Amino acid sequence: MELAKRYGSPTLELACGTGRISLMLAQAEYEITGIELSPEMLVIARERQ
């Protein structure tokens, strides 16, 4: 979160996993894009939306 505050939007999160950090940033109104290769992790991330 500190780096997002420092550098602002847009933000790219590589290997975003379950989307925990991406969701937190999105809720704080940052423009965020997460990239994840694991289909299992993407399922969980999509459920968190």
C-alpha cells in the first residue's frame, strides 16, 4: 500500500495470487491490474470480487 501511495495509479501486480492485495488497492480506488498464471488462484481471486 505504501508503494501505491508513493507512485499512484495505474498499478500492476505480478503474481497476484488470490487477489488479496489487488482487492485492497481497488477498494482504495487505485487503478489496479493483476496478473496470475495459476488457474486455481484466479478462481479464488474472481470469487473475491
